[in-house]
Amino acid sequence: MNFVTPSGFRDVLPEEARFREEIANRVQRCFAQRGYTPLETPTLEVMDVLQAGGRIPAAPFKFFDSQGALLAMRPDVTMQIARMCATRLKGLPGPFKFRYTQRVFREAEAQAQAAARELTQFGIESIGEEGTVVDAEILELFIEALQECGLQEFKLAIGTVGVLGALLEASGAPAAWKAQVLAAYHASNFVELDRLVEDAESTGAKRGFALAIKALPRIRGGREAIDAVRALAEPLGCSDGLDAFEDTYQRLVDKGLSDKVLVDFSVMSSFDYYTGIVVEAYAAGLGTPLGSGGRYDSMLAAYGQERPAAGFAFYLESVMAACALQGPAREPGPQRPLRIAVPKGALYGEAVQALAQAGLDTRGLEDPGRQLIIKNPGVEYVIVRPTDAPAFVALGAADCGICGKDSLVEADSDVVELVDLGFGGCRFVVAEPKGATEAVNDHYRRLGSIRVATKYPNITAAYYAKAGMQVEIVELHGNIELAPLTGMAERVVDITATGSTLRENNLVIVDEVLPSTARFFANVSAFRMDARVKYLAQALQEKKGD
């Protein structure tokens, strides 16, 4: 027998367990000193409870109990506390201040299937109080808790949903366009956002509002960022929540915490969940957020009793990983080199040319030989397969990178898509043998499914799910044109620039899936903590097409 733990779960040995316990005790003392009292919630929750609260993380484990109720292992604690306040504490005046240390269960990211699916979540919730005093306290406690964990280099990226909400409401755009804009914000996809704004007038959206929506997520900094948003939004009558946000920020400045805070209006995670201030925590060297939070005044109403609420949560494992990357406290020194993932193959030459035109030192990239890392002053290049670039960036092995849109879609990684570089143009297509359409359709009518061969199972599955067509996907790694020629599959989904390979193998294109060009992208931490990523994105955008 193979005595191993399930994927995404692990044993914690005594030395690490003692260290984890010490951190947990420090964090909980920090919360307790501010009047937050402990609570515990059940590991299993009724699925309807989680869905009632709005956007939730994926729950990897679901069960039916003996009564037929669908249960899930909790992916988050906040909605459980909302449910508890609306039921167990219904009618009590409050306010309530809770703290917790709980295990939560989440599905691993697509690019890291061996990642932890069981995490330890620290958090606080303030229920029944509203206003900037509470919001500032939440943010201050977030900073203190991360410092208690021993973390040195981190930032709280803070924003407010009010301005974007007001711009969307006043834009005159249809609901479908607004939903697409919110999806682009959620995905941190600046390229898609720009495309939507370009098409805004054709949908009926007012141009001035659409341009403001495009500009908003690119504004970040300190007080000057708040001033910039005010100048953008006030003439349009859309500065909702900005006065309260500025007051909250000033309270942090008065506490001497401005160096730990980044005003960033691209932080719009879970727009249907939060109602005011939103916050995400990032650490230098770690590609994913440490945690998040904000004000969610509407959530408790979904459980039957309306109360204002705010809070945050972060993960012990993420903080420990960030601490290990940063090492012990040290004196400020030279900034580490910016690390960029550069794709091998067809995109390589134009990617190197684009980086050089943007002002980077690209010596050594012209002929790297067998070298996989090229180190120049201030910048390092990691030469990777295009399909691997999203994983290197998302997991923090590189700060930013270049690959095709196809690789980003297939990887489905948590990255910020910043610039459509315009080169490497190709398209995903559905193809079948010439003259086979009637036979393929008859096969589908008789069996209710067809086989489709592809190197891109995620893109293919998404395409056919949208089409409402059941298929069996056969994943291959080369020469997929052979699949329909040998009877292995009825169709293929592949990427093509000219279609010549398909034609040479007597295959014809029957539908378009999506176009693809090279994209510049970054991990969410580097995007918010390293100004060099922002400036490189600007330079690449300006030089595009020169």
C-alpha cells in the first residue's frame, strides 16, 4: 500500500507546528487587545448558506448528508459568521467583534494542482458598526497582524467599489456590457477592459463614462491617487464613497502607516460582495495575495437581518511562505533585479525586440545558447516554453512575462493581463475532414457526443460548453491533424496562423474559437508592489507598433 496524504493535504511535524502555534498566538493576542472575541464555526456548511452570500471561492469538497442536504467544507468563514449573526444572534443589539483561527478548504489553482487545499485562515469581523473609524481600525489591525507574523515587506492595496459602481450606473450601458466590465475587473484583464471601452459607444454607453472606467484601475499611489480619482469622477457626478475613503486613508496616515498602504482602484475583488472599502495584502516575492477583506454591509441582509459589517482574513501558509522568501529583517539595500519570463519559439524574437524597444538591457538574449537565465544589471530573463510562462509568473518565479493569449487562457492563472503586444497573431479554430460535416452531425445526433482532439483541453471545453454541445476531449501533444484522419476523433481544436497545415491534411475550418496575440502580463503582487512593472507596461504600450 502507498501510505500518502491526499493531494493538497499534509502532515505538520512538531518543529513547524510549534512555530505555527506561536504565530497564531501572537496574532490572536493582537486581535484580543482590540476587543475582538473568539468564535468557531462548523467545518461543514449547508451549500445554500454559502451561495446566499454572493461570490465565493470554489469549494472542492461537497457531500450529501443522510437527509439529502448538500453540504460543503467551508471555503471561507465570513459567510458562516453572517449566517450566525442573522440566526443565533438575531435581535441582539450588538455591535459584535469576532476573531477566529479556522481551517478552510479550497480547490488548487489550475497551474499548481499540488498546492494546498487545506489552509489556516486568521480573520476578524466587525458586525453592527459603520463609518471610517471602523474601516481604519480594520486596516490598521491587518497591518499589525502581518507584522506580528514577522513579515517585513508587504503592502495593503486599498480601494473602494463606490466610484466604479457609480460610473457603471450612470454610463447608460446595457447590463451585459456592465457585467463584462466587472468580469474584466475581477480577472485583472486590462486588455479586455480596453477592448470593451473601445466598443462602448456601439452598446449605447456614454463615451466619457467609459473612458473613466478605463482610466480608474490604472490609478495608484498615495493621496495623489485619491486626488486623481476625484478629478476623474467628480465632473461626472460619480465620486460615491470617495470622501469616506479619503478619511479612512488619512486616519492611517495619522497613525504613521502610509508606507504600508497603496491606494489602488484596480482592487475590485468580489464586487457583488463588498459595498465600500476593499483591501488585498501583498508581500514582496510572493505571486499571490496573502489575504483580503473590506466592507460588506449588504451581506447579512441575505440571511435575514441587515447589519453593517467589515473584516479581513489572511492565510498562515501564505505569510510563512512570504517570510521565508524575504528572510530575516535587514537594512534596505539595492532593489533586486526585475525577473521577466521570455517565451521560446515563434514569439521569442519579437518579444526580445519589444523589451529592447521598451528600454531594457537585452544583451545575451540574441543568442542565449543553452542558458536558461540571462542576468543583466537590474533585470533577469527566464527563458521558458510559452505554455509555462503563466505558471512561472503566477507562482512568483518571475515578476512578469510574455506569452500568447492562448497560453493565458489555457493556464487560467491568476495574473494581470496588461498589454496586447500585437505580434504573434494566430487563431484557435475547429476543423474536420473536408466533406465530413454531414457525417459528423449524424454522429452527434445518434450518440449525443463527438470526440475532439486538441492540445488545449481547457479552451476546447469552454468553447463547447458555451455552444451547449457534449464532447469527449482527447488530449494530444503533437500532430493532432492525425486524429480525424485515423478515426480517433471527429474534429480538432487547434491554433493556426495561415491554415496551411490543415489544408495540406485535407482538413477544413468549420468555426472560429478565439484570436490570439502576444500579451505582457504580471503576477498580482509584482503588479502592485513593483513600480517597474507599471513603467514597463507603459513603455511596451507606447512602443507597440513602432
